[in-house]
Amino acid sequence: MKYCVYNHNIIDRGILSHYRQFRETRDGDQLPMFPNNRAIIEIDLTDRYKVRTAIGEVLFIGTGFDEAIRRIHYAQPDAEIEVIANGRRLTLEELEFLNDEST
């Protein structure tokens, strides 16, 4: 399916703020970036990431875990995040807890 990505901004009392991003199909249907409100980050050994939807559609590719988180929150601030790293599937909270324990 082909679509365009738009930013949805809000202007309140003259202040512009970003709200979310959304996809729009050729038929004009507006869809969330992560249809089931779930983003999956896959991280490889070189610290490259791939952010995809639960149905496998890749939305972002880049380097740096923090960049992946920022891009997900920019696209859909309330999306649940799952992380796949070192062959393990974790929630973002579980990964942060493990990182806190190891430092």
C-alpha cells in the first residue's frame, strides 16, 4: 500500500507544537503510523536499528537506540515499544531496568 506521511501540529495561543504523524492512503484514509499502537525496535551488533510495525512494515532505519525512541515518540507518542536485541524480546521498561542493573 502506498501512502504519504504527514505531521499533525497544533497551534494554541500562537505556539506551534507537534502532536503526531499519520499516514494517508491514496483514497484519503488517515491511518496511525503504528496501526496497533505497537512499535518494534530491532537492534543489531553494530548499534544500527530498524523500527517496524507489528505486521513487519519497516518505518525507520538508522543508528543509535535513543534516535529510534525519539522517532517513535515523534511519530506516535503513546505507542508501546518492544525491543529485540541479542536474541531477546523485551519491553522498553524491561530493557531500561536491565541496563540500570548492569551499571
